[in-house]
Amino acid sequence: MTLLSSAHTAFVSFGWRQALQERAVMLVQLVTYTLLIAIFASVFLITPFYELPTSMVLNATIMIWYIIVTEVITFAGGGQNFHEIRGEILGGQFSASLQRPKSYFRMKIWTWVGANMIRASVFLAGGFALGLLFTHKIPYSVVQFLMLLLSVYIATLIYTVVYFMLALIEVWGPYARPAMWISQKCAFLLGGLILPLQLYPEWMQTVANFTPYPAMLNIPGKIAFDPNLTNMLSGFGVQIFWLATMIFVAIYVQHLAYRHILKRGY
């Protein structure tokens, strides 16, 4: 158990170092994130939310903070991990991992646990600076803020595991990038990337809740306008469920990928 814990700690530490070495990449992404938030904030500040046919209390401040959070997750969720795994599949490193004693997925997920801590911290810091710039206030209590940090981090991990599964599709052929594109559109629509799912028709909310996308975006985002502690805790439960489910599915997909490689012979 001690050796296992030491190995996990080593992978987490490696993830920290890996993320810190990507400073130039994160800087470019942070500039892109800033421009994106500035555009949406400009739109939200002139939008008459009071005319929307909803019982929700919405205003520009809530919507700006909502999209700040959801975009933090999309940027910090490690889209570059998808390209890393896909590259290792094409380069033969994934096939070579069959000979290693440690699970390829376990090695990667613990590395990303560390990397996502750095990425999420950087983008959250940038997001809060932008939120203060555009709204002149922070709509979170101390409890909401702590819940937000945990919820965002769990969401980035779900995102990362989903990217891992999508990248593995490359084992069967050049289908990983189209699959990722489809997943990104599903996140936009079913996750509530720009507009909260609570504004969607009931039937569409029901459909969305059968997917992991609300756990990846809507649940962390809605903390800005739903401070109810019970709802936040139930949201964590949903996130943990989808994280565990995605990890189980990822391990199974990895098993299928290995079996396909062994059957194919290379």
C-alpha cells in the first residue's frame, strides 16, 4: 500500500511539474479565455434578462460568473491530454504500455490529478479577476466559494477522463477527432456551456441529465445563482457518480483497446 501511495504521489507531482512547464501554452490559453469572457460579458451587460420567460432570478452578474466558471472548466479540463493520448497511440507508446506492470490509465489519471490542480488554479484566478473587472462583485459566500473550488476540480477530472476515452478510439481508426468534436458540441448543448440548463425546456433537461455533461459544466456553474447547500451537496453526489462511472468505462474501453491491439498484432 505504501509503494502504491508513493507511486500515486510521484505521478501527481509529475503532473504538477508538467503543467508548470506548459506556462507558454497556458498563457496563450489565458489570453484566449480573457477575450472570450470579455465578448460574452459585453453581450450579457446589455441583455434584458428580466424579459426572459423564466422564474429564475437572472441578471448580467450571474450570467457573467456562470460563463466564467464553465469556461474555466473547458480550458482547464485538459484538452491537450486528448492530443497527448492520441499521439501516444499513433506513436506506439500505448501499445508498448501492455508490457508495463502499472496500468496506463492509472498512470495517466494520477498525472492529470496533479496537472488539473495547477490548470484549474490558474484559470480560476484569471476568471475571478475578470469577474471583478466586469461585475465589481463576487456573488459567492465563503461556503459557496469552497464548494465551487471542489466542484470545478471534479468537473475537470470528468472532462479529462472523457477525453481519455475519446482518444482511445484512435486504436480502431482515425475516428478520435470526429468523436471529440461531437462530444464538444454535446457539452455545449447538454452541459449548458453558455446558458444554464435551468432555462431549457423540461424534456431537454431530462435528456441532458442522462449524460455526464451537466456534471461537467452546469453543476459548477449554477452555484452562482443557486446557493442552496442541499442542492450543492446533491450536485457533488451527481459529479462523483459520473466521475466514477466514466473511470469505470474508461478502464473497460482501455481493455477493449488492448484486446484489439493484441488481436491485430501491432
